[in-house]
Amino acid sequence: MSDPSPPRVHLTLPGGHRVEARLLGWRQQQDGTWHAEVALTIPAGEVQQVDGEDYSAVPRVPAPVRYVLSTDTRAEAEGSPPRMQLHVEGHCWVIAKPAAWRRITPCPDPVAALKFGDTTACTGCRPKP
């Protein structure tokens, strides 16, 4: 399957700094010169709005919710079945700090994971798949 995104291009900014962008199209001006229409993806903190412009129609596309399972490996070391918790990746303070006894794995089917008796939903991030 091919990437549906516009093709990548290298863009040279004033001052000589080069960045990667996506080529949206070519537009010919009345004088015959061509201009490239490109899209850049940069951190929002680097963008300053212009006074008087209306930004209410600009779409906001949140990241998709991704779930992970944390496994308490201390129980495995003691010979007990592992205990697992379902979390919302990137939104959970409980698993934000790394721990040597915690294993984090992606969870492609969070609804099914919660059906097992050894898996609970985190009380910190409260996942609702």
C-alpha cells in the first residue's frame, strides 16, 4: 500500500536552514514563474498567530488514543501469575516514571484485555476503550 501523503521535498528557508516539507502543488503566476505550495509540520510552540486573523475554522486533529498494558514482573519472579493494568499511553502518571519491575507492551485490543481476570483498568488514567 502506498503512502497517501503528498510527496516529501527539501525546503531551504531564508538563512540557509533546510527542512523537510510536503509538496501540495505547483502554481504558475501571471508572469510565468512557478511557485511551490508546501506544508510544514512543526511544533505548535513555534507558530505565532497574526493579530486580526480568524483561526476558528482551523481543524484540530488529536492523536489517536493508544492503549498499553503494564505488567508487574515482581509477581512473575515470585512464581505468581503476572498482574496487568490497562493504561492510556502518554496520558498516565502511574506509568510515566520508568520502573525496573514494570514491563510496558502495546495493547491492540483493550476491550478483550479487560475481560481477563488478571487485568484491571488503571485508576490513574481511567481508560475507557
